[in-house]
Amino acid sequence: MTTPLKLYLLDMDSVLLHPGGYRAALVATVNHFSQAVGVGKVAPTLEEIEAFESVGISSEWDITPICIAALSPNGARPDYHAIAERVAGEIRPGEYPAEAAYRVLPRPPFTGWGVRTDEILLHSRDIHRSPVLSLFQQYALGEAFETTYGLPRIIESEATLSKYDSPQLTVYAPQNSVIYTTRPCKPPRDVTPLPGYAPEAELGAELVELSYLPLIGYGSLHWLAETVGGNADAYLKPSPVHAWAAIAAAAQFPESESLRAAEALSRGEWQSPLADLRERGGIVTVFEDSASSIQSVREAVKALGEAWACVGVGVAEGGPKYDALKKVADRIYPSIDSAIRGEVNG
């Protein structure tokens, strides 16, 4: 009888490492624009950033433009908690939170400082159209911005990802683990390298000494969309496509084959390696700080059939994230170290 597999999905930001770099870039970018419009430094606090994350708005590429679009000409500090709740309730399937915010937030005439709200919110992923994304990536990547995008910088800044990220993992990652992240990354390792992919997840993996693990991130899904069609952001977690690809990669199948099989399964077509895994069965344990991501992995594992089970492990010390995780996680730990000790080594 075949032994059931034990697979582990490891989120990166706020789990494997403290994402100080992204948060520093978020704060710097919001303050840059708030000072330009004359209302001073009103960037969200850490607790306010986590309020966005707790309602499923986890990408700084959404949080940053939403905060900037919420700036008030009268200088009043935005109520970021209320904004997060309102935007989360407005999000429609297949759209970015920033796009939903366009229907929620007032649209003041930002012509005085050369930025329009539609450019901020409706083009939040377009490095050529969004002044917010361009500035955010300059802060995050530093000199690497120019080599990644082929664009000049308007600011001189050390890469916040290098300066402010810090590792949270000090124990060994379990066998059959995969890094499961929304960070930009390079294409799958088993395909020809391509230009234009920011190696942000790879920098994080190096920081926590997990560069040897398979990695399924935003760049992986961008490669998938360019290869088979579709929208990379529609494949990104909480989409089951992201989870299925990570599950197959954790089982030691090539990243490109895992991604192709995940996309095929989204159309109801079973391909190897997911077709093989479906018959074998096992347990998927996901370590996450996002309640919506845990729930999406549960649904993805359920689709693999009755031979599979999912364990959702939350990682949070408290605050809005902890409250959200209590609703979906099997167990919650204050750190990834304690989570691995409790779930794998206990």
C-alpha cells in the first residue's frame, strides 16, 4: 500500500520572514504622495496595514494605491480601518481590490500634482502607467529596478527588501515543502530564463536559507499566463490554481508541469502530475497568515478527492489577522518556528 504524502505549503511574507521591506516601501510611497499633495506624512501604521490584510487585501500593490487615493485635500487622516472594510465588501470576482476601491472612494481632482485616481486604481499593476507602482518598486528594488524593468529611477534609494526584511524561520523546513507566495519571482526553474521578472521571492528565500525549495510565486503564474493564456492575477491565491501548482511542486514534480496541470484542472481537465496525486492521496498542511488563503487551499485540496485532507495552520501573534484566522485555521501559532515544532516535529 502506498504511503500517503505529507506536503507543506509555506507562505513567505509575515510567515517565513518579516516583510519589513515591502512595508517600508509602502510607507515611503504613501508619504511621498501625501507630502506632495500637502497633507504631510499620513502613511498607515503597521496595525492599519494588517487591517487591510485581515480582510483579504494582502498585496502592497493594492494597499498602497488605495491609501493614496484615499488622501483628503483638507488634510484629514484617512480612516484606513473603515476603508479596508468598505473595499473588501465591494470586491467582485476576478478584480483587484484597487479596482473595487475606485467605486468606493471619492475621486478628488488630483490634477494639481499630476496624478489621476483612475491611473492609481485602475492600472495598479501597469509599471508604465501607474506612478504609484513605479515609485513603490523603486523603493523596494533600489538599483535592481532599472535592470528589471529597463526604466530610469526618479529617486535614489537603497532597496528596502534588502534593508528591512528579516528572517523568522530558524528551524529546518519539513521535507516536501514549497514556498507559496504572491511575491514576484523568476519563471519556473526548469524553463529558459526570461527578462522582466523581478526576483523578489528569490531574495526572500535566500534570506531564510530556503533557496533549494521549489517556489510558486507571482512570476510563476505570469509565466503560466504567457505560456497557455489567461490572466496571471486570476491564477494568484486565493485562486485554487496557485494552490494546485504549489501542491504538485511540493511533491517534487517540475514547477512548469505543476503549473500547466493546475491551469488544466481549472478547466476540469486532469493532467499529470495532479492526476497522479489524485490517486495517491495525502495531507496538505498550509502555514499562512491569511485566512482567505487557508480557505482557498482547503477548497483546492477538497477538489483533489476524498483521499486528501488539509490542515490550515495560522501564524499570527494577535490583532486583526489573529481574529480572522480563528474563523478558519485548525490551529494558530505566534511564529513559524513554533508552528513547525507543533505540527511537524511535535
